[in-house]
Amino acid sequence: MERRNFMRTVVAGSAAGGLLGAGPGTLAADANAAGSADRAYMAGLLQRIAEPVLSNMSRGELRNNFALELSPTWDKRDQRVAYMECFARLISGMAPWLGLPESGTAEGRERKRLRQMALQSYANSVDPKSPDYLLWKGQGQALVDSAYFTNALMRTPHALWDPLDAITKRRIIAEVKGLRRVDPPYTNWLLFAAMNEAWLLSIGEESDPIRINLAVRKVNEWYMGDGWIKDGETFHFDYYSSFVMYPMLVEILEVLVRFKAPFWGAKPAELLAQSVRRMQRFGEHLERFVSPGGTFPPVGRSLTYRTAAFQPLGLLAWRKQLPASLPEGQVRAAMQAVHKAVWSAPGNFTRDDFLTIGFVGHQPELGDWYSNNGSMYITSEGFLALGLPETDSYWSAPAQDWTQKKAFSGGKFPKDYPVKY
């Protein structure tokens, strides 16, 4: 189905139907009036990515309508893991945007509509009678994606947790606690177990401090220097410090500090400050990876996660923690260039606007043995800066050339030296 007609169909009767039916251009026009064309582009793109997932899952029709695509090297695990990957990864990256206050703008109306869909999707995800009840049992992969599921609730509890009914809340808590049966390997999986426990701690539930403390200590042991963290005992040159290591480590430590939770050595505040500084240094590397045209190195595992490679920069922007070396206008301009380089290519979406497996376009051969098209929704982690309101300086600061754009135009740019923290 042609995209415009599809989007009109899924929003028929809604207050925003005309907006979506007209496509992202209407969002852009609305935002241009406020001097926020960059934000309009990002909001329109995230809306396009999210719409098919949330509209279907909120009706209990995701499993029926989301045609699965598996990597050519798929390891034969239960294919139903894809539905939890799809919803949980998407909602984690969307959460900051969905958590913004209601407003009467075109973007605000869309945000409210998608948030209502997300809340119903959460209810369906744990309702055994729903066709979209997720695969919580029987597969270790559920631990991985439950961490993104709870991370969203932790990022914006006022928007995604507090409004849920009591039965749904009890079901979510029970399913998450049930995943303690999964024994995580000594890799980034330790952080998935810890994220669930940190979320439980944040809502006043009993949590397991051993799972949290072990993950924090091991990740710090794996720190290599100059902003880079190994994923386990062996270094891999990839973007897992973006996909998992830094964001989850920092957000887990934030909970420990906020709730004064017990921790070995009792210095979580110091560890948090150290981790943020290291993430800032890693962010400097990420910014320097962006070419003058917005492309970035296709290295390492999970290339098909697309713009999730820049999650640390988005998180730092959302937290207002970008280092002085990375002005907001410079980071925003670089991120706009990256998203346009990736998402302007044909083949990123199916005819029904679900994501395909690929790095830039449809490239199924790039899928790893654990990859399916549900996995691809982790790309939403590249949109965290949308959690800043339209009036924030991140959106109003004048755009600036990023490092490589300065360098390859003969301009002045700062030299780069390693750090020791």
C-alpha cells in the first residue's frame, strides 16, 4: 500500500489524521514557523518508524500484521522473540519524547496519540489473553529486550508507568522478576539483568543488589581507556558502547545514586561522575566519526542497528551533559546529517512502513545470527534528543559545522588527544 494511504488508514478518525495524511512535510511546516526544521524532521521520522508498530500492537494485531524477516544466518531460535524486540527497543528510544508535557502543537497532538497507543501496547504485552502477549518465557533473549522494555518505564515513569492500571503493573513486575531465571553471560548481558533490577528499585519493588553491583563492577573492569569499553574480556571495534554499555551503565548508576542504594565500596556517585566523563569522551569520538556528508564507519557487529550508534550523544544532549568541546548546534547538525544519510536511502522500510534489515537501505546479508527485523527498532535510541522540548537551546542554537566538515573544508578544528580518566 502506498505510504500516504497507509498512514491515513491507521489514523482514520483521529484528530491528527490530516497531519499524518499530508506526510512529514506538514510537521516540518509547523516546526519551521518556530524555527525548528531540524526537530520537525526528527519528529516526523520517529513518527514514521513508530506508527506501524504502536498502531498494530495497541489493537493486538502486531503479530498478525508484522511480517518477520530473519537474517540469512538465523540461529533457529523461536521467531516470536522478534515481537518483544520490536516493541521494547522502539519504546526505549521513544520514551523521552513521549514524556514531554502535552501541547496543542501538531507535534504535541501526535505525541499524545502515540503515547496512548504505547500505554495500550504495554497492557497487551503482558496480558495472556492478548494476541500480542510477548514471549516472556522459554527464551533467554527475553532478558535482553526486557531491559529496553523497563528502561523506557524508568526514563519517563510519569508518562508510561504511572498511567497504567494496577493489573498491568502487577503483570509487568511479575514477568520482569521471572526473568531472574536467565543466567546472563559475562558480556553486555550483565547490564540487561541490572537494568531490570534498577527499574524495580526505582518503583519501590524488591531488587537484587548482586545483579546490579556485579554488572557495574565488571563493566568498569572492562574499561580500556580513552572512552572505550570492552564487551567482555575481548575488545571488539564496534558500537556496543553506544548500543548498551554507556547508556545502561549511566542510567543504572543514576538510580543507585537517587535511591541511595547499597553498593560495594559505597561510591556510586563517584562512579556515576566518572562514567559520564568517559561517555563524554566516547561522544567526542562518535562526533569525529561523522563525515562531511553524514556517513559514519560501518564497523563491527550489529551494523543494522543504524543510528542507534549515536545513542550516547543523544543521551548527553537530553541530560544537558554535552561536554564543552561539543556545542549543541554542532551535535545537532551532525546528527541531522547522519539521519539524512541513512534514512534518505530507499529500502529502509517495507511497503507497510515496517523496518527492514540493513545499514543503509535493505541489506539482509548484513544481519547477524541473532538479527530479525524486530531487532532493527533499536534505531530509535538515536532520537533521544527529542526528549528536549521545542524551546530548548539544543533546537534553537545556530547550526555549526562538525569536526570532519571543518577539517575537509580547510577550516580550523581542535586537535584530539587521549584522556586518562
